[in-house]
Amino acid sequence: MVVVAVVLAVVGAGDHAGAWNDGSRLAAVESLVDRGTFAIDDSIYVRVPPTVDGMPRPYADTPPALNITGTLDKLLIDGRFYSDKTPVLSVLMAGLYRVWLAAGGPHAAERPDLFCWFLTLATSGLAYVLAVACVVRLGRVLGLTGGIGAAFPAAFAFATFAAVYSRVVNSHVVLLAVAAGLCLALARATRDGVTEWDRWGRPVVIGLLAGFAYAIDFGLAPGFVLGTLGYCIATYRRTLPVALVVLGMLPWVVAHHALNYAVGGTFVPANAVPQYLQWPSVNGLPGSPFTEGIMTGGLKHSPAGFVLYAADMLFGKKGFFLHNLPLLLVPGGACLLWLRRKPDRAAVGFALAVCGLGWLAYAANSTNLSGQCCSVRWFVPFLAPEFWIVGLVLRHFPRYRPDLLWLTLCGTGEGILMFWAGPWTPWMVPGYWGWVAVALVGWGVVRYRNRERKTCETADEESAHGMTQVGAGSHPAP
């Protein structure tokens, strides 16, 4: 599984920016290393150099406007332009770029294609592979073996939009890897640590991962912090390990706010400050495309509008669930786990905090479904906690295993089309509603044909009471 993920990451890695989003991040990295500043005014991704025959260009040929305007994901602060992306990840990527230069690689201005390809592979591609590896391991921790043990990570790797976001530089798939590692660490947490690592090391690692998530996406930060703390309080039930978790979070939290303040003079996200997004047309280049009505930040909807928009994010033409078909098991599965698997309530609560709070925050503060991209890019990190729920459902309620196989089959078809089109596509998945209809009708048939498994499953659950519960109660004692 991991080997196939590596192949996809290498084959799919792009050698040019395809949108404002990755252009803005690459501009920040180039400027930090080559000019020693966060200001991106002179970056090739902002001031795109003239076309020279035989020389690679910073942006893709389509849409052609990118090679004229450069990225418009930028902020005007004290007369200079800055990337609107969170700064911590840009600093870390700048470190990778320095390694690239030290190894003899060319500067971004000389070979933007190699610069982009390297950073895509070293960040998004690597993050995708690590996320898949964590889910493979999570399946083993949950006790999933045999065919379903292989199908579980395959659904994550190939039947979702995870792979398509490995193709370009972006923060979302990096946060997915962090979230997958966090889920794995939490699933292995125990109230009474067996080793010194269990007592001291793992809580610190959990805190570091949650803190890193905070620094990558401030919109999802409350969910990751509250969800992690809630899970650890419920699992450890002691002050020391929870304090170690908090201690692990602090370096990333401090770094995020310090860098954010250094760039934007504010402790809130700089891209949520309306005046920073108000810049005029200069030298024939377009002015800011953002207005307070479409920028992310601030309440945007009436109560009825909020409900409709929030539902659209999950089940509309860019719907999160309908682009990740195996996750259709999550809503009902979470309810089932909560009602019938008390040891797994902490995991359900974690997933609800991360995904529920993140979804509500972006639903309240945005209007554009995350812009021109495949599904809702903000929700890529949700795949990790939701697949944790899927894994628990498969472990404790085996009658839903055929459901996963069917939804994975349909989702893989969608995933191939998404991977082929790329993450910044302005079009829906070809035959999107047809895929959805086939998946739902077929799922209904699978449910009908497997309803008799319920009796057998009940007997399995009764025998499971004799198992020793570890962590979230998700796997038998060795």
C-alpha cells in the first residue's frame, strides 16, 4: 500500500504552480531564502518574468492569466506584499529549499520547474505517503487483518481526495499527515503506561502533533486542541500526562503567533484582516479580487443561509462526503459506536471536535466552498479522524465490511478521475452525480443483502467483552 502511495506521489508531483494558492506559498519560500524576507513583491510567482523560449515558467500554461498576474493570494501590509499562508509551514519549507541549494540544486528563478517539483515531492508527496503509512499502522492497532486490513488503508489512499492533493504544494495534505499521526498516537495511548515512553514520550509527541496542527491551519486549531485534550483527559485520567500534552503543544503555538505577529502585526490570522486584502490595480495588474463578502473570516450568513451552505459543503456538488465515498459510513457508524461501544466514545468525541468544529467554523466564515479546487480543500485533514471512526466500525461491527468494499470500489473510480484532473480543476468530477447515484443505489443493495449479518455480529460483540481493552478499547490484548 505504501509503495503504491510512493509511486503516486512521485508520478503526480507537479513542476509548476497551478493556482494562486501554491503560487503564494512558493513565493514565500523563495523570498525567505533568496531575499531573506517574508515580503514577496519580487518573487517570480508575483512578478512573473517575461517568457523566454525554452525556459520553464513558474505557472502552468492554463489558465494563461496566471503567467500575467502572478498569485493574487497576497496581503498588502505597510506597502509591501506578503503571502496570505500561515508562516510556520513556509519557514519549514524554506529549510528544505536551503537543503536543496546546499546539495547543488538551482535557485527558483533559474529553474522554477525543479524548485516546484522538489518542494511538492518533499512536502505534499511525502505527507501523503506518511498519512497512508499511519493509516496502515492504525488498521493494525485496531485489529484489522486479512482482506479488510488491506481494504481499510486502500480506501484511504485511493478512494478519497488525499492523493490528488499530493500533486501540488499545499498545507492541507501536510496537515492530513499530522492528523493521521495524531490519531495513531492517540489510539495507542493508555491510562497506565507500560514503558517510560508510554508515560512520558507519547504524551509529549501527542502535544507536538496537536500543536503543529494548530500552526498549520488556525481555522481547524480549536478542534485539534480541544479534541486532543478531551481525548487525553478521558484516557489518561491523570494530571501529569495531560500536562505533558499541553507542554508539547506550546512551542508550535508560540511560534505560530510570534511569526504571524512579525508579519502582520496581529495575533489573529493576517488573512482575516480586511484592510490587508484591499489593494489597488498597479501598472496594469489587477487589484484585489477579495471583498469582505467573499474573504474567509467574519460571519457571512443568515441562519437559513448558514444551514444551506453548511449542508452544501458536505453533500453538494463539491460535497466532502460525496468526494470521499467510504466516509458515508461515518455518521451512522459514529452514532453506533457512541451508543454501543462506551470505550470508543473518546475517539468519537475527538473526531467530532476536529471535524465538527472545523466544519462549522468554515461554514460560518466563508462563502466560496474554498475556491476553485477539488471538493472542499479545507477538509482534507478530516480524512484521518473519520477513517479512525471507519476502522472502529469495521472492527466492532463486521457486517459493515461489505459496505466499505463497495464504497471503496466506487470511490476509487472517482479518485482516479480526481487525480487525473488535479486539485485546482474548475470542473466537477466527470459524471459526478452518476458516480454518486451508482454508489448509493449499490450501497442500498449491499445493506439489504447483508442485513442477516446483524445476528452473527451481536454474538461477536458479546464475546468481545472478554477482551482486554487498550487505549480506546479498540483492539485485543496480545
